[in-house]
Amino acid sequence: MLAGRTLHMRVCAVLAVVSALLVACTPNDSGKITVGVKFDQPGLSVKKPDGTLSGFDVDVARYVASRLGYPPDRITWIEAPSAQREMLLRNGQVDYLVATYSITDSRRQKVDFAGPYLLTGQSLLVRADNTDITGTASLQRHKKLCSVSGSTPAQRIKDRYPGVQLQRYDTYSACVEALRNNAIDAVTTDDVILAGYAAQSPGSFKLVGKRFSEEKYGIGVQKGNDGLRRRINDAIEEMERDGSWRTAFVENFGAAGFAVPVPPPIER
């Protein structure tokens, strides 16, 4: 009798541990999942006038959600400006972020990352008729350059190019509008973001120079949520394996003339 009772207690203990692990791996128990994305980056993540979202990041976010058990009608979308991403994760306002979120050592101290799911690099966008900016060396001539507060590109310019008049706005769309109105000379961020803006306004802008960084986009999760991070990594690998990743890239960047890159290896 005692042996049977001991076995029963052990089975209950194992079930309790398994149950706790399953809960830890589940983003939330509200029946919905909350995902942070950008609302203003054509090609990657943009909110349309009808309220729907489109772009490569959005496609990745939806695919991941589906593998976690959440169809599109159970996703709540939250805007995630660059300067607010860590706060949104820390406060539990989002379950994960797919928001052109470059993986860096300093950010890893605050949040965890799944992925990377895309490799890109910093570049420059100028007006189509511009002839005096051809790369980063041109910026040292006291050019007015715009990037976004809290972004890796803005910090890189500040650290490496002290002769530049760096102006930081809240969004890249605000930077592009300032470029259109001749208030600044160039916009800098990752080339896939700039290509999206150039494709949105044919004949108005162009990319110049070569990439001057390597950016690995990751999916941000709350620090310590290893169960969710592993499940997202599995989803990214499945998206690459079944062809959905390539299809999403072509649909969102094909018009900009971007060659389909090789997906970067997942950093487990």
C-alpha cells in the first residue's frame, strides 16, 4: 500500500513539473497572442489605411504565431517604435517582437532573441537628384543625416562619424518625409528598410554606397523565457525549410530588385 501511494505521489510530481513547463512555454493563456511590429516600414512592416498589416516582418510574425497555435484572428498587433522595444518586452505588453530588431550584445543584457531570421546592413538613402553623397565619406562634410532614436544605425553614426549632423526622429517615415522636403540630406538605416521606402516612391529616392555594417534581425522575447525562444527558433527553421521564408521575401522585396539571400543560421 505504501509503495503504491509513493508511486502515485511521484507520478503527480512529474505531471506537475510537465504542466509547469508547458505553461512556461505558452506566451499567455488569454486565447490570444500579442506581437510587436513596426507600423511604418514598407516592405517589412506597414499598417495600411484599412488597418491591415503587411510586410516581411509581418509574414514572419504570423508564421511563428501559427506554429505556436495562434491563427491570424487571435493575434493582437502592437506598434513597437525602436526606442520602446525593450520596455514593451520588460513590461509584458507583447509576447514577442518582430520589428527590425538587430541582435547586439548590449540588447542581450536586457532581452533574449530567437533567430536571426534575416541578415542585412546599414546603408544611405538620398534624393534621386543628389550627386554629392556617394557613401559614408561624403557625410563628413557636415551633412544632415537622419535616423531613429534608440536604433543601432543612429548609435553607429554617432560613434563612427563625428562630423555628421545627426538628427534623430521617432520613425523612419518621418526621416523620409524630411528628406523629401529638403530638411535633411540623407537617411540611414538597414538597406532593406530603405529599399522599401524607395520602392514606395519610384523616382524620388535612391540608395548610395555600400553596406557599412552587418545586422542580424532577431525576434525579441522577454529575458529568461527560454521555452518561448526555443519554440520560435523551431518555427523560423520550419519557415525556411518549407519555402515560406523565400516566398515572403520575394513577395515583399521582389519589386525593389533585391536578390533573395540565404537565411542566416539560427543561434541556439
